[in-house]
Amino acid sequence: MEHRYGLRKPVSLDVLLYYQGLPVSICPARDIGLGGISVRPTQLAILPPHSPVEIELLHEDASKRERLPAYVVHSSSHGMGFLFSTISQEAFHRIREILTEPAASGETARLASVVVR
């Protein structure tokens, strides 16, 4: 069993989920941190744990889009959690921007704990 702790911030952001190199679904993100992201599921995108995927943070400026390699940590009809496997310097800075942007009313960053078995 492995525990991960990190700051997660609720976001209003869509992600494009790739599985086996192909786009699978656009999913709304729930929250994001430097270590990973959780999304609300769609009917097309419920993948088994440990599946390798790529996650593209959709941004209106296409030059700021980048695929982030990740693994499915948990998956159910309630949502999916992903752990980034590697993160580029550009993606790191983009996520830091998201984490430091002023929160919308009622949103606060929180410490998230994910248990991987």
C-alpha cells in the first residue's frame, strides 16, 4: 500500500483523455495537483486501474496544450483519479499557475490523500 499526499485544487477545466494513443473522451476535471488529477467520468471513459493514459489539459490557447503521461489510480462510476508518471517543465509551470490562480468563490485548495494498493 502506498500513500500520496499533495495539494489539490478544484478546477473548472476539461481534459482530453487518450488511451492507447487514441482520444477517448473529453472529461470535466474535478481537481488537480502537481502529482495528478481527478475527473468526472463519462460513459466512454471508465478505465481499469493501472492503465497507462495520456491527459491533455484543454486550454483555449492551443500552444499551451500538452499531453501528460499518467496511470489510472482508481476508476468508478463516480470518477477517475490519475497519477502523472512524468511531467515536463512546461506542464509543471502550467499546473503551478492553475494552483496559484485565485479560487472561484467557495473553492479552496485541500490536501488530498490517495491510497494505492
